[in-house]
Amino acid sequence: MSKNFEIMIYWSKEDGAFLAEVSELPGCMADGRTYQEAVTNVEVMVEEWIQTAKELGRPIPGSRRRLMYARAS
């Protein structure tokens, strides 16, 4: 099982924090005072989301893997 999910991070002026969302995992998001804190927090949430899905017998989506490979010019 790949845990390489796309993370979208943006600043929320309303919340005064960075928000990090994992679109492949519905409802999986976290926040942080800094960009790195939001990333760290959402990584924990991904693990918890996957663990909860396993406990409930629900499917765990794979990552979208938009970029299959990169090649330097």
C-alpha cells in the first residue's frame, strides 16, 4: 500500500494557519502555524485515516501518482 498521497497546502487568513488537505482521503486534513507544522500534522492524520479505514473494513484509495517519471533535459 502506497502512502504517497497528494497534499494541498494553503494559507487560511480566516484561521490564521496553514491548512493541509489530502484529496484522495475524504475529510483528511490538518492545520499548523507554519507550513512544515501543517505537513507534519497531516502526515499523522493520513496514518490515522488509514488505520481507521482498516478497522472499519473500508477501502483505502491508492495515490493518484500524476507524475510517473521525470527526466532532466
